[in-house]
Amino acid sequence: MNSELQSFFVIIAAATLAPILVDMVTRVKLPVVVIEIALGIIIGPQVLAWAGTSPVVEAFSLLGLAFLFFLAGFEIDFEQIKGKPIKLASSSWLLGLVVALALSFVLNTMGIIDSYLHVGVALTTTAIGVLLPMLGDAGEKDTKFGNHVVAYGAIGEFAPIVMMVILLESERSGLSSALVFNGFAIIVFLGLLVARRWWPENLMKLVSHTMHSSAQLAVRLTFFILIAFVVLAELLGLEFLLGAFAAGLIIAQFVKRVPHTSEKVVRDIHIKFEGIGYGLLIPIFFVMTGIKFDLQALLSSSTSLMMLPVFLILFFVVRGLPALIFYKDELNKNERLSLGFFGATELPLVIAITTLGVEHGLMSVNIATALIGAAMLSVFIFPLVGFAFRNKTKSTQKEANSL
């Protein structure tokens, strides 16, 4: 069998096995992405060497990462989280950014890390694309608490991408990067205006008629817009994840604003997107994350082993502690702790930022490996702790209501 085809088969097998293993673990509700990453490490070159990277698999993995950010943009309802949730989330992120850059600068001065900017920005991220399905499964996405988590995560995903564009990625001057980003932002704004106000009747009829046929125009148009914005971002020298996120925002506005669109049609489109994303593309990305994770570099480096728990703690210091400070009048203590642990859950952007740092020769492989390892652990540990604190609040509320 062709080695590339064999790798792809093993990766798909791992992605299929992951939810089965999650269901078998009854004592602890593990996030499926944790099992996908773990299986990737096991089947990858570090352990069994059953699967590896190839151009085809890498393309699927990148598309999965893009679709993860697309779904984040699509599922975030900014009408629902505008006002206080966004304001509190923005204030918390800005404080976290100051803390992250200060701590990273100190570590850089001590000679422990290299690029304090890359590390600092990585510490401010939140894996909202990973958290959204967990919140949905727990019935929390449309609650007051869920709105705060979504807003917290949305800022923790979008703002670091902007920081990547302006400070990290581009070789242009800061002013040139800002101008290019503003130009892209104007294009996205125009796209949002068109999506909210332009609904050609013939196109709408065709989309509706092909919803359950082999034509599937809604899905094809979605992928066209997704790839178009990814390509546009790349052509402008911006991070392609920014294009994917923007495409999700635009498609969401179009779907939700079309006159006479029934809730069933919106739900059908949502189901299709989730099926494509969480059923195929996104699991491939997370399995590939495990395959490409340099376990040997982590285990053979005392610096990596030392910094892994340090970075894990810093995730919570940077993204968790601001929640305890800014949300005192909005959430109780358990809810603030829960929000903090959800906000400190990181991974996709950490991978993107560390990859960027290593490629530009600004970050050592050891530090990058430690950051990614800490991010993997955050996906495994922090949501479990977050839900534990959230469940305490629910239990207390039930007891109070029963009295």
C-alpha cells in the first residue's frame, strides 16, 4: 500500500476510534480532542511510526485548522455577547497581555526563553473553537455564563491573531502591517454589510432547493468563501486563520439574516458544517498535532520538561486571574474560577505562533515543544476543572431552589 495512503487510513482510523474511547471512559468526561492528540502521538513516528506527514495529509490538516476557526466565527453570536460580556472580556485580555509580556520579558532576560513576544502572545490565547462544542454538549452555550465564556474566548482567539499580524508575522514595519490589516478589516466589514443586506432571490431559491440534493450549493458556496478569504489573507501577508475566522463571521451573518429563512434551514446548515468539521477535517488536524509533536525533544530536554508545567501555570495566570478580578460583580466565585480555567484552555493558536517562531529562527524547538505540550495539557485539564466549578454553582442553585 502507498505509504501516504496508509498514513491517511491510520489517521482516519484514529479519528474514528477517539469518540469510542471517550465513551468507554465513564468516570471522567474527557474532551475528544485529548484522545485524538494522544492517538496521534501513539501512531506517529515518536512511538509506533504507523503514520507520518505528507503533502495530502498536511493539506487536510491545514483545512481542518482553517475550518476550526471558521466554525468559531460562524458559531459566535456577537449580537448575544455584545455589551458587558465583550467589554469585560476585552478588559481581561488587555490585562492578561500586559502580564504576559512582562513575565515573558523577565524569562527572556533570565535566558530561559528566546522570543518574549512570541511567548507573550501565545500565553494570551484561548481555544474557543475547542470549547464551543464542549459548551454545546453541556447545554451552556446560550446561558448567561456561557455568553461570558464565548465572549472571553472570542477575544482570546481574535485579539492574538491581530497581534500575530502586527507584531510577529509580517516582515513589514509595524505601520505597514497595521495598514494592511486595516485594509483587510475594511474588506471584511464590506463583506458583512453585503451578507446582511444582499439576498438575490434566485440564488436563495437555488440554495434552498439544493439543500438536500447532490448539488449542495450552500456547502459549495461556503467553501468558496472560506478558501477565498484564506487566500486573500495569505496574499496580503496575513495569518490565514484570520481569513478563516472572517469567513465564518460573514457566512453566519448571511445565514442568520436572510429574510424568510426558517429555523430548520439554519439548523440544517449548522448540522452540515458540524458534520464536515467535527466529523472529518478537525479530527485530522488534532491527530496530526499529535503526530507532529516532538515527544523526544520534550523528554530529552531538561529545559522543555522544566518549562512545560511553568507554561501551564502561566496560562492560568495570564488568562485565568483576570476573570477573578473583572467579573466580581457579574459572576460568583465558582463561576469566575470556571471562566478562568475555560479561558486558560489553549492549543491551536499556540501551535500557529510557535510554528511561526521556529520557522523564523526566533524560537527554539525546546521552548516551542514545551509550549505546545503545556497547551495539550491545558485542553486535557482545564475544561474538566472548569466544568467541576460550574457544576458546583449549579448544585448550589438547585439546593437553593428546592428549599
